[in-house]
Amino acid sequence: MAENWIRLLGPPAIESPGATPPQPRGRKAWAVLAYLALQADGTRSRMASLLFPDAADPLGALRWNLSELRRTLAGVRVTGDPLRLDIQPPWRCDALEVLDSAAHPGLDPRRFSGQLLEGLSFDDCPVFDSWLAEQRYRLDNCVQSLLYEAALAALASGDPGGAAELATLALQRDPFHADCNAVLVKALVALGEHRRAREHVTRCGKLYREELGLPLPSEVRRALSGAAPVADPGMPATMATVRSYLDAGGASLSAGAVDRALDQLRLAVVLAQRMNEPHLLAESLVTLAGALIHQAGGRGAEVADFLHRALQAEESDGASRTAAAAYRELGYLSVQRGVPDRAAGWLGRAMQAAEGFPDEQARVLAIEGMLASDTARYQDAVAALTQSGRLARAVRNRRQQAFSEALLGRVRLLCGELELAAGSLDRALEWIAEEHWTVFEPFADGVRGETYLAAGQLEEAAALIDRSWVMADQAGDHCYMALAAGAEAHLFLAHGDLAAAEHWIDRGLEPKPWYLWYSARLLDTAAEVAIASRSPRASEFVERLAELASRSGMREFVVRAQSHRAVLGDEAAAQAVPWLASEIGNPALTAFLAQRHAGLSLNV
């Protein structure tokens, strides 16, 4: 069947094979189409006010543009109130496929280029313009991630030429993407083009040094020089030897000997590669990747490459503990990198593969809860984390229980449910102590301290927040350092000590958390402190927050960035705040905005 395309990325157009189809007339018709495609809750009155604020008859203007879409999109239904856009074959929409790539296997990201509604501007619709800017960042981030993941998949499947092409396209969008640079270097090495690989590393190092004042990222250097460990030639590659190294690696991790564990797990992979046992290789790769992620802070191309290679080896379409773990870790990486649409796809596959494995389902649900919380879908987060905790309790996995309960406490805190937050976090801290799980304690301590702070118990807050900082700093955990530094800044802001609050902001900004939610939360606090102290850095913090939150789908931080802009005098942002906030069901956010912006109505 011939396919008709709705192209929203790049200059918008309707495409049909072998024909020149009619195009919607006017930029507002394209705006209506983009909003219907990407926003699920567009009531007619809301859309009319959003896109035709100055029209004498906003609903009439909307009806005209809807009829324009029906004229040009024969077979695509636009009906109801709220309005629904129903796209069925032979129609396809590029923006929707980018966001839901899991439903479209084999999607080629090279087909997608350009910004959403490229070339169109909507200065006369400031609220829609804010929405459009957010969606442009989101889609650009998603295409970038698709190119990166496709390059990794090509490398894992033995196509280094394709991997090099895809990584190059990704770097044209963002030359500072360390993981894409690493994949390109790996691909060039696999092609035998060692000179080109060295030249790229040299250029990359120069670019980072001259443009950012930073050294060459370690993952790029490792991609050039990294080599697999050499196993004893006399060591037989058997099921028993691979299992022995996997068991030894697990024991070393339990004893806290991370470096030794990683060496043992890498040797397990080397030996598994010698055997014709794809499942064993997949299991070894996933075990090594999990250790790198959760014990050594690995988040880059090396870890993702292991996971893609594991999936290539496993080749399971049904239930598989190994495939479920690989998909889950890819989802976890996407959550932390701030690519929620990709994360949702990976986690959906993980849950399918985890059928019949309640321990794995508990892990997947916890990451789904983290994703829902980051994107301000708080009810979904509570449901996922609660179910994760139940499954973890059923399989007697106390650490998973503590993890899910601590994340649930974070959600309760964000929603202003302080008693519920305190209960969850106290239980999590009790279980963490039982398990001697000190590496996770800074998170629970920091969030429990913030819960005390929100309740006005400053002494109790200071004790836990200080402990969180010391433990995170000693462990060198950039994520928990950012969390604790932001909490310290809030604590001193509550005491009225703006100089100390600014000091802690600066300390928190020094490390670079790989989990971008922590960066966004710290930038939000930084903006609040800078505005309170009338610092000239306020605008810088606000703009950094706005871009990061928009790219990463962190909807509440998008609202808070607009609120900061409004306080700094941006009238368009002031108009956007109630519109954007009304899409988020968070009483704590509503109360914060109502107090900050006197007379603000969120019932739009």
C-alpha cells in the first residue's frame, strides 16, 4: 500500500507517492495539526484560546483550520472534544514515529531531519510559541538518541560502516556528544581505519579544549585504546569456567571489590565469546554492563554497546530474563540521559520480556516509576513504585524494596505529601541499614532531609542533609552530590543566608551528574537563590533549566523555568505558566505558583 506522509519535521508538508497533494493553507493550520499530533488533551476551547487569542471568533477560526486539515488529509479523522487526530494506514506522521519508535521496528532515523514546523514562527501566540519551543527540543533530543542507538545497534550487528555513518550524522547535530564520538571511534577501529580514528580523537580533544575548556572525555579515549582483557591461553572456554568467573565477579561486587569484579566479568565475556553459546554470552554481557552501571558509574557508549551486543546474541522475542535485564538497563540509561520517549520504549520491551519473572518485573516497574516521576506523571509513578515494592517484598528482595520505597518517598515529597513521604523514606532507611547498603544511603538521607525542611524542622533537616553531602562526597557520586548540594542551598535559603546558599549552588554545579533530573533540580534551586539574591546569574540559570527541561520532557521543571522567567519580567512566560501548569496534577506546584504569582489562575 502506498504511504502518505505528514511531515512535521523540517519545512512541513504532505507527501503522497507519485502525486502533488494539496497542502494546508496558512501556518495556523499546521500549528493545529502539530498540536493535535503531539498533545493528547486539546479541547476545542483551549486550542482556540491558545492559537487564536486575538481573533474576534476564536472557535470559528479553529473550525476553519480544522476544515482545512480535513480537505488535505483525506482519510485522517479529526473529531470530538477534546479533539482527537486518528492517523491510520496509509497515513504516517514522522514526529509521531520518532516519539513512538518502539512501535515501528526498523525505523531509519536518517529519514528525519529539521526542526518541528521549521520556518514557521508564532510570535502572536506566546503560549503556543512556548509549547512549540519545548516540543522542538524534545523531538531534536529524540532523533539524536535514535541516531546514537542505531549506531550502537549497527556496531553490535557487525556493520561498522553503518555505525560510522549514523554516528557522524548524530555528531552533525551535536559535536560535543561524548558517546557518539566514542561510537564513531569504535566504528573506525572496527573498520581498520586506525589513522582516521586517531585523527578524530585529536580533533575531538581540540574541540572540547577550545570550545568548552574541558579535557577529552574519558570514554572517547577508551574507545581508541581500550582492549579486552587477555585470558590465560590455557584456560578452557567452557560453561564451567564462564560460570565461575560470573560467580567470582558477583562475590567481588558483594565484597566491595569493584575493580576486581569488573576484571572477572570481562574475562567471563572473553571466554563466552570463544564458545558457540549465544545465551551465555548475552548473560555475561548484561552482567558486566549492570556492574559497570550500578557499581562503577558507567553510563557511556561502552556500556550501551555491551547491552546491544547482548540483545543481538539473545535474539529472544518471548520471555527472557536476560533480554528483560538488557532492555531495562537501556531504559534506565535513557531515563538518566533525559530521553523519556526512548526510555518508555525500552521499558515496554523489558516488561514484555520479564513475563513470569516477578523479581525482574519489580526492577522494571521501579524504573518506570522513576521515569513517570521525572516527567511529572505523579499518579503513574505512585502506582508503578507501589507495585514494584509489592513484587520485591513477595520475592524477598529487600534492596529493591528500599529502592522503590525511597523513590516513592521522593514522589510524595514533590507532591507536598510530607507525612506519606516521611513514612516511605523512614522505611527505606531502615531497610538500607539492614542491608548495609551505604552506597544508596545519600539519596534517602538527602530526600528525608528535604522532607524535614519542607515541614519546617530545620535542625533535623540539617543533620540528614549534612550526612547526605559527606557520604556522597566521599563516594564521589556526582548525582547524590548535586542532590545534597541543592538541599544545603535550600536549607540556607530557609535561614536567610543567601551567601551560603550561593556557595552550595556553586559546589553542586562542579560535578556533572549523569542523571539529568538532578541537574535540573539543582538549576531550579540555583535560579530561586539567584533571584532572591538579585544575582546577575539568574537569567543564565533559568535559560539552562528551560533548555534542559524541554529537551528531557521534565514538564514540571519547564513550568518552573517559565515561572522564573515571569519573575524576571518576561510577560510571554507569565502567560504560559497557567497553561503549562494546568497539565500537571501536582497540588504542591499549584500552591507554589499561586503564592509566587498573586492572582494567578491555573484553571485554564
